[in-house]
Amino acid sequence: MNIQVNGEAKTFQDGITVTDLLQTLDIRTEQVAVELNLIILDRGDFPQSVLQNGDTVEILSFIGGGATIHLHDNKRHLINTQSARRE
């Protein structure tokens, strides 16, 4: 089965869930948000969310200070999402 994970084409076994995908990528489920085909999934739905051929998955990890780490091929790219404050 072919899916897009953070913008890269990947091949996985048919019938894997979002939880399976995260485990395969060595990503802890409690530390990420997952968007599946432009819909943000509730973490509790990861085990029941079966991926289909052609799906698009975005995996984001949040850290303190309003920044987001975009997980890309097990490399971490920091995206600053915090707005500048006016004083």
C-alpha cells in the first residue's frame, strides 16, 4: 500500500492503523498529532484508523513555547508557530 507521510511517498503493509504506522516510524503516540487526509484525528482513534492506499498522513509533535516539530523521515524540523507578542 502506498501513502504519503509528511510529503514523502512510503510503502506499507495493507491494513495498518495509524498506531501501527507510528510504531513502525518509532514515534510515540502520546507525543504527536496526526492529520489523515486533512482531518485531525483524536489520539483515541489511532488504533481504529485503518490506512488506505493513497492516504495522506501528516505527523506533528508539539513542544513547549508554542513551537511544532514536523516529523519528517525521523528527522525533526522545528516550525515556530508562536505569534510575536506586542507590548
